[in-house]
Amino acid sequence: MTTLVTGGAGFIGSHLTESLLGSGEDVIILDDLSTGSERNLTEAMNHPSLQFVKGSILDESLVDELASQAHTIYHLAAAVGTFTIIDKTLESLYTNLHGTENIVNSALRHGARVLIASTSEI
């Protein structure tokens, strides 16, 4: 079973990834590292069941390719942080809305279950 975690290099995503790997899941992380960090994945990065993809949830073809490999998607990727939202309001809304649209459309197309998380800035 393969699980896709968007925003997997963030605080919550990295802990979710460690838990999924610990339970025997194959995990694909999609993260653009805009707020997450590979340092959050130090313990998991060399795990043979982990694939890390640096990319954006706005890349519709990449999202679709990765979703086609997953039975479950945890969508944690989003523009976050008060200053990010204030300073780049329209860009943040576009990322959060269109990125989520890409995830949901790909999950539907490939029959994957999806869990959508929100941010504190909602």
C-alpha cells in the first residue's frame, strides 16, 4: 500500500510520515520546501519505503502521476504563516484552493481516499 503525503516535510507531515513508515506503508512525499524542511525528515529520509519528490501541488501533471500510485492521500500542503498570508494573500489563496483542487481531482480520477487538512490561517 502506498500513501501520498503532500506537505510531508512540514512538522505534522514529517511525523505522519514516520508513523506511516513504522506501520509498513510505502510513502511518497510531495513538498516544495517553501515552509517544510528536509531536516524534519532526517530519520525517515533513508528509509527504503520513502520516496521524496520536491514539487508543487500546483503542478497538475505531477500531482496526477503521484496520486496514480497511492491508495490514500493525506493533503497537508498549504501556504501557511500569518506573514505569508498577509504579504501574499492572493498567491496564498490560489495555492491553497487550486492545489487542493488538483489533489481532489486526481484522487477521484484514481480512486484514492483523501484526507484534507486545514491551516490555522483559514
